[in-house]
Amino acid sequence: MDKKLRILMMIHRQADNSPYCFYVHEQAKALRDRGHEVVVISCVGVLPMMKRLRPKLYEVDARTPKQDVIDGIPVYYPRCLTLGNAGEKLLGGRLLAAAAMPVAKRLHKEKPFDIVHAHMLPRDGHAGLLVARALGAPLALTVHGTDVFHYFIPGREPWARNVMIAREADALMAVSSLLMSRVAPYRGEGKLSRIVPNGVDLSLVPDETHNTPRAVISVGTLKARKCMDRTLEAFARLAPEYPDATLTIVGIGEMEGQLKARIAELGLADRVTMTGGLPHEQVLARMAQSDLFVLPSWGEGYGIVYIEAMAAGCISVGAKGEGIEDTITDGVNGFLVPAGDIDEIERVMRDVFQNREGCAALRERGQTDAKALTWARNAQTVEAIYLEVIGRFNQK
């Protein structure tokens, strides 16, 4: 492609160990690899007496510089007053926009941006819209999951501001058809809307897999919607019948104590391992040593973790009616069960335990399908959307 774009990405600073938001960073790197210039503004939330009132927020602020260059991507971290849910309902992304605007205008004056790309709809989408309009550039918006599940609930009318953001974005991208189905009705006639799945970083996937028979793994935040307690109960039913079967639970969260207590109650401390949080590379290494990945959770807009498990050679089990349904076809390249259904989780586990060799083709198909979902492919699709929306915007 001849035209090289200058792209401003916006996403608030995540309270994790990523540079700002790992999947946005992966997309930024992939676009950079295609020759585009990507700059990120990632607002960091602050509030008075933060060290005492919100110690985790304080820790994120304390370890985040004002600006950085990460993997060749310039990242700016302006501080932004955060007022919680009440502030979001009242002001949307105005505080984020006020924090980001001086940086965006200065950078735009030095060298104009061709497009602003905001990630997450309510606050970041609103801030992105305000910044894009101030710069005279089009806005591309990607919705990822919680930003839709929390605000575009079937049977309820979304907040008027969120409807406005969905309608006014010059291009809307959703990481799954489930999310698009929630937002698309508010887009209006002729608006550019595309489903663009996230990618998987294949450089982190081990070259060789050694899928241990009947080794089950589940990875995610330890909270109710991830249904790890249901996975544990299904495993417990099979444990006496398959004494070589093991379960590894990777993650941290509010259900940690409950899960540990239940493991002890079931007498499975020697068969079920809770690792806590692990670095990304270690998670993928454990996946490559496991036979079956099980996460029958609800509220999943996409689920990169399923794709990573499939790429690592695991047979993946997700939930019906969730975003992962775009990638997993039940019985073809993985399995889908009703979210949290212990009987169905047990059935799938038993099928794989009993017929591991018979699942070889399914495992291979899943690995092939997952490895096709690269960030390079994602960036190529996003680039085409940028060019289309920029062309439309310039014709107005």
C-alpha cells in the first residue's frame, strides 16, 4: 500500500501489567509493521487522596511515566480525574478528552493525524469523538465486550450519549458478531460497520506442543461469570473414574478462597493446582502441555484466551451464545456448551478423556483455525477500514 497513515489510538490505562492495554498494543505494533505511524494516548485515572482511598489506582499512577516509547510506539499518559460510575454517567468521556486534548492538538499540529481510533465505547469512545472532531479527523471505534454488555442490554434503552457515540463514529468495529448485533441497530443507515476479530501473538506460542492426556486447564479472572467453580465440579465427577486426570486453574480474583476451600473439601488437592497469576509466556507454555482448555463463561465479547489455547494445541471448550461462537464451531474445531452447565461440561470432558485419539482431527483443525487469526491479519483488515472511512470523511 502506498499511503502510510498517521494514526492516533486512544484507550484508558488498564490496571494490569500491560503497557496500557495488551490487545490494543498488539494491534498498534501490527499496524506499525505495515508501515503506518501509530501514536497512543492512554489517560491514567487519578483522584484526591488516591493512595488511601484507591491504592491500586495509586500504584498504577505511580509506576506510569508521563510518556514512553514501547516497542517503537510513542505512548502518552496524561492524568485524568476519575469520578467512578456516577461521573461516567454524568460526563461520559469529557474528562478523558480534556486530559488528552492538549497532547493530541500539539501532536496534530506537528504532523496531522489521518484518523483517530478509540477503543471501548462509553468513556474512550466519547473522548475519541470529541478529540477527532476537534482535529477535523474521522473516528474509528472498536467495541470489545464489557463496554457493550454493560450499556447495550437487550430490552433496555441505552443511555442517549452512548447511542450518540455509536451513531456518530465514522467507522465501528466489533471484535465479534455478538457485540455487533447489540450496537448495529443504533448505527443508522449507510454507516460503516465491520466485525474484526482480535489476533493471537504466535511468537508466544511454543513451537512444539506436548498435550498431556487428560490434563485440563482453565485460565481467567477468578470471578463468577468465568464459571471456574462449575468446571471444578464437572472435573470432580470424573476424577474417581480417571485417576490420571488433572486440572490447573490459572488466575487471581475474588473467588480464589472459595475455590481453594472447595478443592480441599473434594479431596482433590493433589489433582487440582491453582497457580495464581502467571506471565503470559508461562500461561501459553502450560496450555501447550495440556489436553483440554475449559472456560464455559458468560459475558465474553470475544475471548483471546480461547484462541491462544487452540493455537497451543488444546481442545477448547467455550459457551454457546458468546463471542467465541464466531471462531469455535461445536464438534468441528472445539466444543460449545451452555454457560456454566456442569452436566454438559462433564459430558465434553468425558468425550475427550475417552476418545482422545478420535479428537485428533478436531484438535488439529482448531490449531489451524486459531493460527490464522494473527495480528498481522487484523491490521490488514483495519487498514482497509481506515482507508475506506478516510475516503468517505474527505468527501463530506
